[in-house]
Amino acid sequence: MRPVTLHTDRLELSVPTAGDVDAIFAACQDPEVQRYTTVPTPYRRAHAEGFVEKAAAWWDAGTETTWAVRRDGMLSGMVGLHRLGRGDGELGYWMAPDARGRGFLTEAARAVVDWGFSPAEGERGLGLARIEWRAVAGNIASARAARALGFRYEGLLRQALLHSSGRRDDAWIAGLLPGDDRTPQEWPVLAG
């Protein structure tokens, strides 16, 4: 599959490149990124270089679509659809610490979800039947973003997430279907 560039009012989403390596490396030093994603710990520059190469290969294979989120040409984070191939996918994302709290994540992820559900004719989208979201249980910021996108909380998956260190974490899971009302719903893990 050919890489697709997406645009929002404030952001450009495009394939990560070698020019992003330093910014990816810096962002992945953040303890929150290391705690709540599958990035290796410790995260070395070689990991960022390998990630850029893998992202291009995932597009080529049609197994994942990974975008660098850029504002004014500067890397703000990553967003993608993973585990593709069965007519569904999993939304994943992280934001650099200095880009958090400005709505960039929700804006970028909304564009990705819209593209994922768009009909596949003419390479306009993937025509997915379902998009899942999973996160380490306790990742409140990620859960708030997924809820804002309209995802429905579906439960807890015990020890379902395997970190690169070998640690297993419980996962929250939510889903979104193309015809769902995207108005944020109540999530029991976000009550109060």
C-alpha cells in the first residue's frame, strides 16, 4: 500500500522519515511514553532509526499505517492503525511531552479514524469494519482521548499487553464501528 498524507486544520500526518529520528529519540526518553507504549527501554537512537525503516515497510506490506504528526514541520507524536488485514485495525498513538494538552492527539487520531473507515475504493481509505483501542490499564490520558473520539469502553483484558521488557500489563479495550454515534460515552474507568 502506498503511504497516504493526511491534513487537518493544524497538522500534517505523513510517514516518519530519517529527518524525524532525533525528535523520535528525544520523545521516547519520556517516562510516560516508555511506561504506556511498547517502545524499548532504554530507548536508544538506533531504535528510532529502526522504527523509521519499519514504518515504511509496514506501509509496503499493508500491515500497519504509521504517521508522524507534525505541526509547523515539527514532530509532535505518532499515530497509526495496527494489526490490519482482517477488515479491522487497532488505533495507537503517543505524543511528545511538549505537544500534550493542546488537542493535537485527538485532531490527528480523528483524521486517522475517518480515513480508516472511508471506503477503500480509489485508495481513499481502508473501509474498516471496526477500529479497536487498547491501552495499559491506568493510562487515563489515552482513555480520555479515545472517549473523545467516540470509542465505546468494552472492558479489561488481563495481562494482555506485552512490553518489550517482557512485562505484561492489564489492558483497557474500546471499540468503534463506522456507524457509531461519535458523541463521547460514559466510561466506567473514567467516572468521577
